[in-house]
Amino acid sequence: LSLQESLLLKSLGLSTKPSPKSPIPVPPVLWRIFQRRKTLPSANKALADGCRVEEFNVPGNIIRVFPDQGHFIHEGQPGRLLCLQKRLYFNLSVLEEGERLTMAQLEIKFSCNSYHASSQGQVFELRLYQSSQMSLRGVPPQRHGRKLLVEQSFAQLHKSLLFNLSGVAKEWRMSSRNLGLILEISVSNGDSDLQRLCASIDSFLDTSLLVVTLSQQQCKASRRRR
Amino acid sequence: NAHHAPVTPSNLCKPRRLYISFSDVGWENWIIAPQGYMANYCLGECPFPLTAELNSTNHAILQTVVHSLDPEGTPQPCCVPVRLSPISILYYDNSDNVVLRHYEDMVVDECGC
């Protein structure tokens, strides 16, 4: 890098010049926020607090969306009517030391909405665990190696389900021990065949973690206006 | 892409157009948006007497008076940004995550002495 380029990157709070290998599509939530800010009238821009994310009402000047790098886990616990069991892992190691994490939101996406409860009336149950134990790929995590974070039931599938995981993400950062999450979706009842009961869960797409951080260097440093 | 237009008849201190193109600095493969933006810069004279639209500080007024009395010894006040606005940049980081980052003070809206 030329001296000018490295100084410019440094002024933008970047230690190196990024070189993406397989760029993913821009998450719609980031594109909407970017477009909204871009179209703000100039006078409003100068007044807006650049160190706060209005959309989530939290301090922050950096928003990242982390794709899930986990893997599916095969049914290893008979009798639990599991439709889906997946390990979720979000690599937060890219966050720089001077960044303070202020919010983390997990999004579970399905490819479609269902506008009416399924005819059989079965209800799904969703459980999210914080994993506190490494596990081999595909092998079910042991029950004692996890802490229940979320447990809720739902009858209708929505395109996306959102969960606030700020506490867990802050813990990952402080302890530098991020062993991911375990997502389970099961049917709560029903004695007919599991495959048919779980059909609508086949529309599961993926999960992602939106993280907001505040760069102490850049938010503290903005010069007092005249 | 600095616009090197000759100093206009009104060479008083004011913003000048400066468009920063990220592809000019070879950043187009990791910056998603914008592709560039109008950053501007300040250029121009701060002559005696300073008029109100030159956004001057009291000190600048004082300095122009001294400059008018002793041009060799005391320079004119500087023409600097006095109102700036931020921009947001969408980019890929080294782990292919999409990042939306907000940067303060990136666009010169107004200049002053």
C-alpha cells in the first residue's frame, strides 16, 4: 500500500485494505439504513448523531451482519419430535479491540410466510441454547453442555424471527469464548409421521447475526464544531 | 478529480467542488456503496474587512486588521471548514462480512475564516 492509502485507511478506522473473496449479497436491513441516511437532507445529516443507530436506538457507528458458519446436527435424541437441529456460529473475531458491542440481533429466516395455522393445528416449538462445549460436526451436543436462552412456540411461520442476543454476544467478547448456539425446532405434539408434520419447516433458509458496535476512537474523536 | 478551476472573480473563502471517486484509489472491489462522493474543500481569501458571510471568528477579524497594517509580518487568516457532514460507507471486510460504517466530518458544507 502507498503511504497515502494506508493513512487514508487508518483514518477510516481500518487497519488493512479488505480483499473480499466471495462477497455475499448486501443484507436488506443494511441497504435500507444506508439508503435512508444517504437521502437525508444535508442539514439533517449534520445534526444527526453519527454515533447512534436510530433504527435500533442504541449507541453505535458500525453495523455488521455475520452469516452463520454452523452446521446441521443429525437427530440423536429419539422422542423429541425434532424437525430441525442446527449449530449456529458467528465469527465475531473481526471486531476490533476499540469497538464496544452495543447490540446483537439474531434473525432466523424462512423462505415464505404461512398466513394460517397448519390444518393439523400442530404447534412448533423453538429452543435456542448457548453452547458451552465444543462438539464434533454432526454429533448432537450433550444436554449439560448448553444453556437455554430462548424457548417459544408458534403456530404460524413468519418470514423471519428476531431474537435479541446482546447479552450473549457481549459475553462472547468479554470471555473470548464463543462456542456458538444450538437451534432446535420441533413439533410439540402429534403421533403421525414426523416428516409430514415438519414439512413447513423445510422452508428454513438461514440465520444471521446483526451486530452494532461503537468505535471509541472515532466517536470520541469527532472534533467540536465551531 | 480535483477541479482546478482558476480562482473565480470572487476568490473569497468558500467551498470548492472536490469529488472523491473510490475507484480512482482502487477501492471499488471492497467498497459496495457509495462509489464516490462530493467531499469539497475550502479555498479563498480572508481579506480586510471580513464580511459576515465569511463565517469569521473574532480572532480572524483581529488578524485581518493586523494584516492590513503589516502585511509582511502577519498573514491573512486561513480559510477552513466550519460545517461538515457525515457519510456512511457499505463495504466488505476481510471475512466477507458486510459492514455499514458511519464517518463523521467527511463533507465540507461551509467554509470560514
